Amino acid sequence: MKLSVEMINKEVFKEPRGFIKLLEIILAICAFATAVGPHLTTSSVCKCNNEVNNGFTFQYPYVMKEKEFLLPHCEENSTNETTTTQLPTSMSLSGDCKSASEFYVFVGVVVFLYSLGAIVFYVVAHELYEGQQIIPKADFIITILFTLLWLISSSVFADALSKIKHYTDPAWPWESDESSFHKYYTENKKFGLECSVEESANYATLNISVIFGFLNMIVWAGNNWFLYKETNWFESDSSQPPMPASSSHVEPKV
């Protein structure tokens, strides 16, 4: 089938299903781009007998446990007191949000590809869309599915973001009870062990990404109504005659 100018339906962009599809494409790009784009940079310094600087850059898919946190040496102080515990040279950070972030980005990319394909179909095959009722029904059902996927993936990624903020906190190694260094730090502060934050990460872009995720869900949920109106399910519901009202008139007895 050859594509002609007459077959192209530009009017679809004036209809809710066409306009909203364009909006869904833009929002999907914003959602997964803001999830994979950020580089979270942190740094801290710990001092005892020596000084150790720890600088990290965390990025998608946010596997914090792959990073090694270097530890200072606190073998003895000026009064020749030895530390209560021998410090290791390094420790691994904790936290792994790979599955949650990859699922969120996967949903965004799949939604983008589907929306792009759908808008092309609306434009070049509008007669087929309007003539075959199975196509609007399939579009409506798929839209419901993607609405649920946006809700699930955005909720999962929002939870993952709270973990990312927790484990990328530069003070986490010595302040959190989860850290193996926390016990060493508490025991050896009396020997002069000190740690401080030099730079904290900026999570603004990831916060915006979560907002885009839930915004996508709202837009897709709203689009369900307009796509439902394209199906004959809506037409059959609208064409049903109203139920006759039951008469409460009582015939008088003769």
C-alpha cells in the first residue's frame, strides 16, 4: 500500500487521542532521561594518624555497594595508647537500586516507543483505526496496562530514591548503624578519629524524575476515557434506552 498525501490525517492532532499521545511521548522522554542522567557526586575526609579522602560519583543504575570507602589508620596516639580495634584499610558501601531503576527506565522507553508508533498509526492509518473496532479496543486495553505500569514503576522508583539518598549520604559510613565502620568510628574517636562531609549529592533531578513518573500515570489514566469513547463499547452504552420509571399510580377501587 502506497502512502499518499490524502492518507495523512493531520486532524488527529486536534483530537484528544492525538494531542495526548504527543504529550505522553514528551513526558516519557523526560521521565527516563532524568532517571539516567544525574551524576551524584559526594566527598568526605577522615583523619586519624593519616588523612583519607573519599570521593564518589554515583550514577544509573545506582549500585552503591560497588564503591570502596577508604579508612584511616588509628594504630596509636601520642600517649602510646593503642586502639581497641584494628581498622581495615577499606570497606564496601551498601545499597543496590539497580532492578528498581532499570524497571522504571524500561517502562519509560517502552511507553515512548509505543506512543511513537501509535501516533504514526493515527496519522497514516486513521481509516483502518476507525474501520476496525478491534484496533481502538486494543489501544484502550494497552493504555490501561501502561497506566498500571507507570503507577507501579513510579512507586518502586520513589522507594528506590529514598534508599539512594540514604546510602549516598557521605556521612553514612560513620553515622549509620548499618555500616561496619560505625563501630570502629565510635570506638576510636577518643584516639583522634574524625570524619567530616566535604560535598553532598544533589538529588533535584531524581526528584523531578519521580514527579514525571506519576505525572505520566495521571496523563495515561486520563487518556483512557478518550480512547474508551473511540470503541463501540461506549457507543453501545450510550445507545441503551433509559429504563422506564415504575408507576406509583394506584387505580381507585370501584
